[in-house]
Amino acid sequence: MKRILALVAALLILAIPIPARAAESRFDAQFSLVPAEAPRIDQLSYSLSDTNWSLTFGRLDLKYGPGVFGQMVLGPATGLNGIAYSASLGGFSYAHFWADLDGAADRRLLGHRFEYSFKTLTVGASETMLLYGELPFFFYTPLPIPFYALQHLSTKTGYSKNMYTNIVMGIDVHWQPYEDIEFYAEIMADDYSLSVPATAPMRTGALLGAAYSGFANGAELRIEYARVNRFTYCHYYETSDYVYYGSAIGHWVGPDADILIAQYAWDANEKVRLAPALVLQRQGEGALGDRWSRTEDGPSPKFLTGEIEYWGGLKLGTEYRLSEHAVISGYLQGSLIYKAAVVEAEWRFEPEAKVTLSVEF
């Protein structure tokens, strides 16, 4: 795997036309600390870039889509060891990556994204593919070939089986009619039944967001809603679940849940930014790792199944700029959870915290 990635990197570098002036280089590092977890290196990468292209390798920090608090198809997925590149021409841009899933043997993640920007409107399409086992050689192509086509080729030629691949696709739009107002939306499909009536669950999700930054103090108000249907990010086998370190590679809220976040952020001074937020969430009994059964679940399982949990939380986020090259950020969150149980209602409180150090040279 490492040899192939190195070969791909060399081919990409040779394929990029070198301009008269030297390309810019950048080093990015990000470290995070969460209570009760070991310290984590989220990002440790080196990048080369010019006006119309970029090449990054190392430990990557990836995300696709316009969402700020979460994304449907990818991200933020940190700690992935791999290589990524992007290229642009006019209003079109294309990004592509190959990565190992750190700590998970024989699991690979590939992804690419198209974007087209026209004045105040940007339209994007993302596709990722999680594979278990060795990759056929044609999956390493840097060309923008749909993964569904490559999957079909691999199954027809016997290189891999459909049960070992999990493809997630999404389309999104971002509209900024004024400098201080923006709207965005994203729709994702992990699996979509085209038959009528449906013969399999709609493993889909959606995200809506809006922001206003025209306040006199330069503050920004952002509201974002996301919903993920049951069995989304869950595949036929555990090895092909769209999961990384116990969390969904897509939106972190996971299946059978929806969430609404309202955040008001402003710069307290030149170095400190404050971002308090209200977080409201509903969670059904569906979870990552669930396996769909036609006889038990039916072709169209309802959204928010079983005993539903209602979350209400306050989150205080902050960011402190240590220097031109380093930023430390973090948050404290407390959530009050109510579970409408059949026998007796339950209440509980859950705290959460995280500290992140980001460095860029």
C-alpha cells in the first residue's frame, strides 16, 4: 500500500506542469486531547501548491461539503494516512484522495469531489468508497472516474466482491446572495432504493444551514440542521461499515438521529474568539453497526425508532491565537438528556470537552 501511494505521488508530481516560479509549500499539524482518551495526532501533513493545483501527503484532515458543524459524506475525518491532490480550471475544481484507515487492518478509503462556482452559487458532488482487502490497481487512478464504475469493473473481473465495498455519494449547494448572508444544503445517499414500493431502507441523510455575519461587532450567527436515517453508514458486514474509531465517517451524529445547532460567534479581541452554541438532538434506538433485516425491520423502517432520547445542551467554544502560526481551540459542553422510556422516563447529564492545537508553517 505504501509503495503504491508513493508511486501515485511521484506520478502526480511529474504530471503537474511546473510554472516558472516555485510552488508554495506548507506544513500542517493538529493535536487533540479528549478526556478519558489517549492524546491524538489528527493531522501531520506536507503540502505543495500553486494557483491551480495542490498536493498533500502525510496524516490528512479531510472534509467534503459546505457544512460547518458536520458533513454528510466526509468529515471531518482526521488521522487518515494518505495522499490528496486538487486541481482547478475556471469555475471548476476537482479533489481526490487515497487513504488507509489508521488502526484498521486492510481497510482503505478513497474519495473525490467536483465543484463548480458561478458568481454567488457553488454546486458540488462528492463520492467516497470504503473497501476491505487489497485494492485492484485501477482504483489508484488519479482520473475523475466514478467509483460506481470502478466497483462494477472490479466485481465483473473478480478482483473484489460487492460486500467488501461501501460507496457514499452526495450533492450540495452553497448560495451567498450577499457578502454577509449564506445558505447551504447537502443530500447524501449511502444506499437508495429505486424500486416502488421500496425493497430496502433509504440509507440517506440531509443537511441545511444558514449564516448571517452583518452584525456591527463582526459577529456571526449560524444555524445548521442535519438528519441521518436509520441503517445509514451500516453495510452488510462490520468490516465495510462507514465507521472510523467508533464514529461515522460522514456526519458524526450517526444514524437514526437529527440535530439542530445554533451558534453565535464573535472576536472578543485580536487573539480570542468566543462561540457559544445551543445544541438540540433527538436519537432513536438505531446505531452504527445495526444490520437491516427485511423480516424484522421491513423495507421502510421509520425515522427515530424505539425509545427516543431528547438532548438539550449548551456548548462554549473558544479559540486563542498563540501566534501567526499556532492556534489553540476547545470547547466545553453539558447536555441534559431525557429518554421517553416505556416503563419509566429517564434523565441524565453528560459533559463533554476537547482541546486542539493547530500549527501551520
